[in-house]
Amino acid sequence: MGEFELIRRYFAAAPCAQAAAGVALGIGDDCALLQLPPGQQLAVSTDSLVAGVHFPQPCDPFLLGQRALAVSVSDLAAMGAEPIAFTLALTLPEVREDWLDGFARGLARMARDCAIALVGGDTTRGPLSLTLSVFGRLPAGQALTRGGARPGDLLCVGGSLGDGAGALPLVLGEQSSAGEHADYLLQRYWAPQPQLALGQWLRGRATAALDVSDGLLADCGHIAAASAVALQIERDAVPLSPALRAIAGVRATDCALAGGDDYRLAFTLPPEHLAALRAQWPEAVVIGRALAGQGVRLLDGQGCLIEPPRAGYQHFGSNGD
Ligand code: ADP
Ligand code: MG
């Protein structure tokens, strides 16, 4: 099968490449054309995933397609953007139709969940790697950046943390993956759901936001630095899923603090929005607050400063960049 037949069969003909809102021209020409409503800005992000660095190889191509798109779209969620379109640069060692079929189906599944359309890409031969660029839109000036946190804001996360890091020994076959808790963690690793609706709701409310990909402490460090504030985290407030507690045992908290691959939003919120957050997003949790100062501090159950754990549960996450 030649390059053009491959593109046509697996990508141009895929359900996610069909006509979509905001896409004036999709796959097939030298460029795709995106249409933005007046007063909106384009949010753009690119992520590369390299076999053996960002995901284990071999792995199930359907799961890889889902995950590759999910981690990219998560950046749109973090800015408060609404997805429009994505491109896919795919480098393949060989043309295997069963692999391409599974990969394209996984991609299409996640694209449907995120309401995002495939509008172009590139296909080359070489060691397996994927580069996805995502495009989203938001009202001009309303993007959630990392730089707006202020002393007095609450520090919140969009749900349980550590599931991705807790899943790694299962993903790598180092730990038995039987049972419902293992299924849950593997699902969180292979098909994280970008928190798009939460991100859009936070526009005009949160003062800073990002998606947790490198580990809570490291990513909170990015908000602290960009906002020139200190972030104080109460260790015992960090939400852990029952599955993570069951599978990771005593390592669960360290997975949540220092592991990566969560793709939950972390954000700072002025306290006046807390009641609305609780009503609308019951799974969101306050884990600390912003103070004058710099850096990230971790407190134990008694409110004493403690030494943060070092990242150590990450073989294939974003730390491999
Ligand atoms: P060009 O040589 O002009 O860059 P290509 O021959 O590489 O164009 O690609 C032809 C069309 O197919 C373009 O619209 C391109 O965006 C699209 N395309 C190529 N590879 C992929 C892919 N992996 N997924 C989606 N679209 C692709
Ligand atoms: Mg090309």
C-alpha cells in the first residue's frame, strides 16, 4: 500500500476526518483551513510521543491512538479552549494494516469524545513516533494561563491524582493487571478524559490553570513560578482513587504527588467561586492555597512542612521529554 492509499484509507476516510464545525477545508490539500468566529482566539499546542520513551512498545494500537489524542487535547482543556481540529504526523517503521486499523479506530473514538476533527498531517517511515497538534478556540483574552494566581486563592484539582503513575507497573507488565481496580487504572492511563467542560467553566473564574502531566508538585511549581506566588499543598487533601490505594498501597500518595500522566486540571480559584465549584464539579477538590512567596510547600496532616517525594514512578510519561 502506498502513502496516499494509506492516508486515504486510514485517515482521510476516518469518521473523525469528516466535515466538522470550524473546519472550512480538511484533509487533501496543502493546508487545512479553520474558521474562527469573530472575537475568538486560536489556542495551539503540539505534543510528540516516541515509542519506548512516552509509551511502551509493543502496545495496543487502539489504546495508543486514544491516549495520544487525549494527552494532546488535555492542553486545550487546561487553557479553557473548545477543541476544533488536530493534525497527526505519523512516523511508522512499516505499514501494518492491522496496526493502522486499530490506531485509527482509537484515534476516532477519542476524537468523537472530544468533538475534535482530524484535518491533516504527514506520514513518513522511521522509528514509531507520533506528533499531534491541536487547535481550539476561546473568547479573546479569556484563556486560562499559568500566570494569574494571587495570594489568597485556593489551589484545586479536578479529581483524583496518581492513577496514571499507579498504572505504570500494570502497563509494563511488572504487576498483575487482573481485577476491577487494575482495569480502572489502565483505563485512566490509556484513555484519560481531558477535562474540557471544567476548563471552559473555569474561564473568568480561575486565576491560573494547567493540566497535570509531569506530576502535581512539578506542575504546581510552574504555576508558582509564572504567577510569582508560593503554593502550599496539604498532602492529606490530595484526592486518591480507591483503585490507586488498592494497587499502589503505601506508594499511592507519592504517585499522586510526584508521578505524572494524570491529565487532571490544577487551578487557582478565588474563594468566592468555591461554592459554585462544589455545586457544579463535586469531584474537584481544594488541596491548598496560594500565598505570598515562591515555590511549592508540602504540609502533613499536622500542618508541618515536609520534604516532597522525588519523582520515581515514571518510565514513560512526559518526564521523558
Ligand atoms: P504535502 O506533500 O503537500 O505536505 P502530503 O502528501 O504529505 O501533502 O499529504 C496529503 C494530504 O494528506 C494533506 O492534506 C495532509 O495534511 C494529509 N495527511 C498526510 N498524512 C496524514 C495523516 N497521518 N493523518 C491525516 N492527514 C494526513
Ligand atoms: Mg508531506
